[in-house]
Amino acid sequence: MYLYYSPTKYMVEQPSHNRWLTFFPILLISLLSPFASVAADKIHSLSVDKINVPWKHLSFKGKEFFVKLVVEVKLMPQTKAELDAAFISSIQGIPISATKSGAFMINTKISVKSVLLPKVQLQNVAWFDPATLSAMQYVRLRTGFKDAKKTYRFTDKGVFKFTQRSMDKKEALQVPEKWSGVKEEFYSYVPAKIGCSNITVPIPIFYFISASKISDFDKTVTICVFNKKEVIYLDIQKESVESIQLDHTEIKGDQLSQRNTSIPVHVLSLKARAVNTGKAIDNFTFVGLQGNIKIYIDPETRIPVQLKGDYKGLGEVKLKLRQMVH
């Protein structure tokens, strides 16, 4: 806080133009301080222990009045040959590549049924560094309504986006690689200027939460996320403990067990804000959910057992864990 002390009656009164010269720099600093605090809000470099992740496959289901969602999440380590086959080139910048930490791929498939909208299949695939969450490439595929495949290649200067769209119903029946509607875009940024040493995408958050201790979130954890067309700050905040009913299957090797019990769970909320202003933004999406997004964590296993948020203006949806594969 900046204080300006006016002259007292015991002091010789300053000329008005001198008082303005004194006051103006202080006023300017005060006006710019909100933006300076945002820019100075450096995001700490992450160091995640990939060995700690207790799952390979998660399956969630949720149904509310107008919509039914099924979400499948798979986590897999990647070889260099698999990365080379998957990655596209970029028109600008040096592409982010795998480090000595290796690379993971997280693949989410979302099936959406609604009485108000056509059936839609969504698939999001991200390749990322398991120690820092840094995204290398991200693919978003939508079929069933406005079919499109969007591939994002991350570089040191920004993100190259390659979009493919089906131009008619006949073309929609073919694989995305044969869709003729093509567009190239590049979203540039300077990571150092926005305090982001690592930039990720939404779905590795599943991995990050499971690889972290819940005590890591005693203070708000902020990560840099590329959201559609821009980098945002995503605050992960620990909320009050709640109790929920579990009802899912766990598979470990040849063993299958059923968990059907009520337990207290840790709750983490996801709140997105703009990099330049720090103001909240409402278009952040996590597995189809927007708005007040919450992730419920089993304190014993660190596995997400429930997700909650809004879907496309159709109201709040709860996605409950139905199956987990170790």
C-alpha cells in the first residue's frame, strides 16, 4: 500500500506543481500495481513423482435431467518411436520435446447424450512431461456435431494449431485425416513474461492430482494452462472435506473388488483467471465441465472419485467413478 502524506501546518506549503510531481508517480504506480502483481505472480516449477500415480484407467459416469456423460481416462508412458509417430511439425518455434523424465500420454474419451443436442463423442489426447506437466502436443477431436480435429503443437514461442473439419455428411464418414477443411494458426507467447516455466493443458490435471500429496494443496497451487486460444492461470484450491458414497470396481491384475461405502473426501476446486488482469474467466473446460469445477479425492488412494461442474448451460453434473484399473 502506498501512502501520501500531505504537508502539515508546521511545514512550508509546497507549490501546487511540485505537489503534483510528487503525487503523479505514486498515482501511476498505484494504478499499475494490480497488473504488476499479476505479472510478478510467478508460477513455481513443478517436480512430480510419476511413480506415485496409482491408476492406469478411470471410468466416470454421470446423469442429470437433460444430459448423460461417460468419461474414460487412460494414462500410458510413451516411447520415442510413439512420440515421433504422433507429433506434427510447427510453422514457428522449436517444438517442445521429451526430456530425461520421458513422456506420458493421457487419453480421455467423453460420450455425451442429451435430449436437447445430438449425441457427441469427444476425445482429448495430451502428451506431456511427467515431472513438469509441460505439454508437447494436444489433440481435441469432436464427432457427431460440427466434426473437427484440432492438433496443438507446443513450441518455445507459442502453440501451432492445425484444424481439420469435415465439409459435408459424406466426408464426415471418413477418418479425420481425409477431411478437406484445413486451417493453420499460431498463438504466440513468451513464457518468461507471464511467469510460466511450464505450460500444460487441462487433462494432465488428473495425473497431477494423483501424483501429489493432498498437503501439497494446503496453499493454492497455480499452474499455467493453454485453454483453447490462450494461456491462463489455473488455481487449484483445497476446500472443506465432504462425505460421498463410493460405488465402483477396482481391478488390480487378476483381482477384482467392489467398493461401496461412504467416506470423507478431500475437495479441490479449479478456478481459472486471465494472465493479464487476474480476473476470473468462465470458458475453462475440464472433461466437458465448466463453471464451479470440483474434484473429489479419496484420501487413502489419491484417486479422483467424483467430478462436478456445469455442462453447456444444462446445469450441474456429477461424474462418479465407476471403475479404476491399477
